[in-house]
Amino acid sequence: MKYNSGGLINSLMILSIAGFMVLTFTLLAVFTNAFYENLDNFSSSLEIRYSKNAKIEAKDKVDKVVDFIGIYEKILQNDTKQTVKDNVEFAYNVISEVDKQYWDLPVSITYQKIKDKLGNSRFFDDKSGYFFIYDMKGNCILSPIAPKSEGKNQINLQDSNKKYIIRRMIKIVKTQNEGFLSWFWCRPGEKIMKEKLGYVKLYKPLGIFVGTARYKEDILDEIKQNVTLYLKNLDKDEYGYIFAYDFSENSMLESSKYKKINRWDDAANGYHLVRYAIKGAQRDSNGFFLHYNLKSGEEKLSYIKSIPNFNWIIGTNIQNIKAVYTKEKESLQKSMSVTLKNSILISIAILALFVLVFLLISFKIKKLFKELGDAIKDRTKELIEQKNVFKKIFDTAPDGIALSKDKRFYDCNGAVLRIFEAKSKEEFLQLENKDYFPLEQEDGSNSMVFLESKLDIGKQKGSVDFEIEAKTINGRKIWLNVVITKIILHGEEAGYFVLRDMTDKKRIEKDLQIQQQKLIFQAKHDSLTSLPNRLFLADRLSQSINRAKRKERYLAVAFLDIDNFKMVNDAFGHNMGDLLLIEIASVLKSLIRVTDIVSRVSGDEFVLVMDDLASINDSSTIIQKIIDRFQEPFYIENLPFSITFSIGISVYPNDSDDEQNLLKFADMAMYRAKNCGKNRYLYYDESMNSDVLKHMEIEQEIKRGIKNDEFVLHYQPQFEVGSKKIVGFEALVRWQHPKLGLKFPDYFIEIAENSRAIVALGEVISKKAMKQVSLWHDKGLKPGTMSINFTSKQLQDRDFFDRLGKLLKESGCKAEWIEAELIERYVMRDTQETSNLLKCFKDMGVQVAIDDFGTGYSSLGYLKYLEISKLKIDKVFIDDLQSNKKDRAIAKSIIDLSVGMDLKVIAEGVENAEQYEILEKLGCQIIQGYYFSKPISADEAESLLREKREEKQPLPR
């Protein structure tokens, strides 16, 4: 037998191949079975993990958005509160400055000045903000939106919650001086009350408080707008996208096609999704997941949470979990199947390596090309979709978007055409850069140079943000906010422009800037004369002193006080006085040098700073020029006025190098000039300081004397002519000084009037006089009427009549027992204020006598309209009555005038029998003077009354 090794080898090869094939297919079967079991387990784990991660990511995303909204809301709320507070602080400062300027004027005028400065102020973006002012009794002083309420008491004003608005404000300023509060009120033109956030602050010197407020609805709307922009800019990711609805089912974030469309009745398979989502979020404030199916049968999952402050719900739609999972599973199966198939093919290929090598290679190349083609197709589809999305965003964006290359625009959206008023893209894109902009910017810079510099910055940093003035195709100037970003398109560098029209915003900013500048000017200038005020003066004086130090020059400060200006106000009224002040300010401004400054620091006082003087004599030249010019009379409404000044001058560096001392020393010198006869100027010397210190010492002693009850009254009786019966007394104040003894009014009364201590002293006098006359009436002594002198500062106090009524009640004095003596120049003013004052006295039952009659600027035609009962002939016409025919004629005229008008007439200062006899012949009814009695103490007056009463008793038989 032949041994066939080739056959054996072939057999072994066949057996080996067969065994390898059997082993291979067995291993493949086991591997395939294990593969599919592991695939099912892995797919289930993948589905659970994906679903869990999707929920976690969705919840985390919504929670972060809600947290951000809460923080942002607090920030904006705090910013708004600070803005409201800052506006009130500004108004407070304006009130303080006005009060300092007009402290010596009636409070009604001060109120009007405050209203002039603050009444037209508006300061929120929609110009809804305004100031209101009330006093501590609830009287409205300023209400720009309801001027009819000004002057009325609003203490019982309530909002829709029945809360007293003004009372709450008064409580806050009483206890805290200032603070926040809220209330409900109607917008103009609306009927529903809405909550406002307000801030009020007390201005103690005037007893008033100022405030402003803003509707919380406006604050919330502003917050909502900013939150909406933030939410719109959130990117969609694999776990879904953000949506938001208000509690009325209006979508806050959808495209303009759906925005503000009510979704309350939208349903999927009979399931009202949005309605259920809102109700669920209102029940569960911590958020919840909502499962539902669309009409297509697709399963959906959303996470939803409420924002109670906004009345919103916010949530995210999680993409179809099952669909994503199925897609991932199919992709995995496909990938692993390919791997398994490749493993089988590789195994078969090993067995048939030499036979099938070419076929295997061909198959693999064909498969690779197919996969490459599929990948290219998928990528192409993805790029087309991205391009469509970008085109949609590009075309529908609210902001202008344009693309540039080689410093020219080659594409733009519709918003750009609207901004530049272009009819078509072709019309816009054919223009060059120079056609879009004016030749120069607002600051004078060349527009092209400015734009080139910004383009260079954007090229270096990748992006740049700036504002620029442009012009439309029609030539209208506009303002743009421009953001330029460098991008790469088709392998080339390009510019991505975002343009936003901010013309209206710029206009509003400019209006606000003008208004702010106006308010700053008003804060530093006198509202009547437009001259710099005390605040501006202090700043300029400090600068001038520093300049004088550097140049080693002189500087002079002159304090100018108009002589007898009070008589103008008393005789002709404050309106005429204001016109005169305006004319005086204009003349002073025309007389000074360019480097000098003249300021009005109070009612009739001006300060002149003479800068850069080579010698002290230069200041005398300037002052003499002013005095010479004012020798000429002023004509106001065809009335002549002769104006003179009392002027005090201090000099740097001789007197001081401190601005406050220079002002103080000039003021001292001015008072010395006034005391020396007025109509002159004096330079400061150190002796003046001692006079001022003495004046201040007496002023402090007066206040201490009032507190320690050192002021006493003496009473000068008034006698009826003929019968010589006592018909009244005049209360005259004396100071029982603890060191100096009894001092008469000429020692202290003028100082009291200048320091405003006269108001407190006048109340002491009135109280003592009322108690004394009441005591005499109670004893049956019949003292007649008690005459009490009232000064103009007392009468101008807003609480004067309230306190007078209180004193009458506390002392038990009847109104008809007292008589108010008012000086002629104050009463004989042709003003409504004077008429109202006298009417108030009449309504109380208090008689009024005009003191010093004949010495002022009386308008006899006006006398018949005044509610008065007596005229008092001044002592100046009585002193030479027996020797001076003119004095006798004046006295007779006043007596005849009084009789003709049914007024009583009294002559004061009667000191001898001859004067008495003349007055008796002229028909004078009452006299007062040393001829009968000097002013006497209360005990001496009581004894005199008892003597007069016993004189009338019949003699005993």
C-alpha cells in the first residue's frame, strides 16, 4: 500500500480546518448569545441612567434660573429703593437751601420758593416720579399731580386697605426722621388702586416732610422685562428648553407668533397641559414633574416651578426620553452588530485567507465608502439645518445684524433696513461707510477716524462694543449701540455687526442731563436774582484765597446791606421789594470786574468778592464806583426808590486767611457802618470784634433771661380826655437783670428782634399782660383794655393766632380786654396778607390800634378797608405841639380823620399841661404820657385804679 502523505496532509488540513471551523462557530455562538444578553442589560441600565440624569439636569437648570431671578429681583428692588431715597435726599437739600435763603420771610413765601424748585421735577424713565410735601398736621404743601389738594388737610386720607396714608408718614418722620413705607393709590386716569413704594424725610426747621414713591407694579414690570431677556438667551441643550407662562396662561418666551396668546384651553389628547401646570405649581411651590403624551402619541416630561412674586411658572421640556434611548440603543446595536459581523467575517477570512483576500478587501473598501458617504450626507443635512436656523435668527432678530468684509457690508437683516430707513437691501448695501455717518461726531471727532479706531480694537481683541452717531439714508441723525465681533466665514475673516437704535434713549439721557444741570444751577444760585448763593460763594471764595496766596495778591470781601429795605417791603409789599432786588442785583453785576463775584446771601444782603487786587486801595475804587452809581434813583413801576448801602469790608491777608473769618469780619464792619449812620463803607478793625461779642453776649443773656423769668412788665395808664378816667393800660417790658439791675427796652429790644428771640419774648409779654388784666377785672377794678405791642416777626409766625388763642384761654382773659398795637408801616401795606391778618384779630374779638401813625408811608385810601379800632399819634408830633404849627396841623388832621371814620384816637408822649390843653381843643379822645403817669409796676397800677374808683363814690353826709 502506498502511503499518500499529501492526502494525509490534506486530510489533516481538512480535519484541522473543520475542527477550527467547529471551534470558531461554537465560540461565535457563545459570544453572540452573551452579546445579546449583555446588550439587553446594558440597554435597560442606559434607559434608567438617561432618564435619571435628564430629570436631575432639568430640575437643576430650573432651580438655578429661579435662584438667579430671586437674587436679581432683590438687587433691582434694593436699587429702586436707593433711587427713591436718593431723590428724597436731593429734595431735602433743596428745601434746606431755600429755607436758609428765605429764613426772614413769611413761611408762605418760603413754601412757594420750595414749590417753584421741586414742583416740576420728574426723575424716573417714564417721568412718573414727583415730590410731595406735607406739614406735621397733614396739610398738603406740594402735590404736582393734584394741585387742588395743596393748602388742604389730608390727615384722614386712606388707601384701598383703609390705611391712613399721611398719618403713617407723620408717625415715621416723628419717630425715625425718615423711612420707607408702602400704600395703595390710583394712577392718573385709572380707578384701581395699586401698591406704591415710598420714602419720606422730615425737615425739622419748617416742620414739614418731603417724599416720593414709585409703583411696585412698575418695578416688577422692569424686573420681568430683564428676566425675560435673560431667559430668551438661555441655550437649548440635550435635556430640553426653558418655557415660562404667567398665571393667565400668556406665554412669556415663545416667538412673536405666539407671544401674549392665551394658552388656557390648549390641550393634548383632552389634557389641558398649561392649565394643569399652573395649578400644580401653585399647589406645590417646590416644583414637580409633569408626564403627558402629545397628539402624535409621543411621551413628554417637563419639570415646572412657580415664581409667586411674578405670578409666573417656569419650566423646561425634557426631550423624548424613550425616543432618545431607542435611538441610542439602535445605534449601539448597530455598532455592536457590525463588530460581531466583522468578527465572523474575520474568522471566515482567516480560513479562506488566500481564496477570499481580494473579495474581502473589495468588500471592506465598498463598506468604508458607504459609511463615509452616509456620514457626509448626515453632516450636510446638519449644516443645512444650522444654516436655516441661523438665517431665521438673522432675518427675524429685533436688533440690526449685518456682515462685513473688506470694510463694506455685504448682507444685513430687515432691522438694519428699518434703522437706516432703507427701502431694500440693494439700496443699503451699495452705500459706503462714509454714507452711514455724519462728517463729525457730537464731540467734534472725525466719524471715519473714530470708526477705524474701533474696528482696529475689535480686530485685536476679537470684539468691541461702542456708541456712535450715524445718519439714515434720509439724512436723519440717529444714535447706535454697535457690537462688532470678528468671525471666520468660508475661511476668510469677516465682521459680525449687531446694531441697536438708541436715539430715544440718548434723547431721554440728554433731557435728564439738562434737567440735572438746571437743578444744580438752582441749588447754587438765588432763585430771585440768579446771582450765586451762599453755597456757590463759599466755593469761589476758597478758590480766590488760594489764588491770592499763589500770586501774593490782595483779596477783599465786601458785605453790602440795603439801608431801610424793610420799609419798602412794609410799605409796598414783597412783590415790589422783589422787583427792586432784581434791579439792584443786575446793576451790581454790571459794575464788577470779570474776575469778581457778587452773591445774594439773604433777603437784602449781598457779598462782593474782589479778586486779584494789587493794593487795598483797589477795593475802595470798586466800592466807590458802586456808591456813585446808586446815587441815582431806581424806578420800579414808575415809582422812584433811593437806594443806599451800609458796606463792611475785610481784606486778605491783613484780616484773615480763612474764608469764614473774612465773611464774619466784613459782616461786623457792615453793622458798624449801619450804626454809624448808614450810606457808607468801613474797613474791618479788631475793635469791631468786641462790639459783636458784646452783641452776642446780650443775645445769649436775653434767652437765659426768658428762661429764668427775668422780664417784668410796667403799665402806663391811658386817660380819657375831659373826665380823666382810666380807660386802659399799655404793657411795657423791662428787664430785671441779675447783675445790671432794671434795663429799659433800648438796651435789648433791637437785639431780640434781630435774633428772633422776640417771638419767645413777645409770648412772655402777652402772657403776663393777659394774666394781669384778668386779675384786675376779677377784682372789679375796671382797668379798661390792655394794649400789647406785637412785632412783624411775631405776626409772620405761622402759629401766631393758635398760640394767642391758647394764651387767652390759659389766662382767663377775654378777647375784648386786650388791644393789639401794630406799627403803621407794617399794617398800611396794600396786601391781601395784611387784610387777612386784621380779619383774624377781628374774628377773635381783639381790637387793633395802629401805633406810630403818621411816621410811615400811609395810603389813606387803603385805611378805610382795614379792620382797626384806634389810631395812635406818634410822640414825634406831640413834643413840639405848642410851638410847631406843622406838628399841630398833622395832629389835627389825624384826629379829624379818626373822628370821621369812627375810630378812636390816642396821643402818646403827653408831658405837660399845655400839650394836654391843645389836644383837648383839637378833639383828642385819649392821652398817654408822663403828664398823668409814667409806666408803673403792677402793684402801683392797682393802687391807682383803687384811688380812681373811690374818687367816684359820693361824699359821706
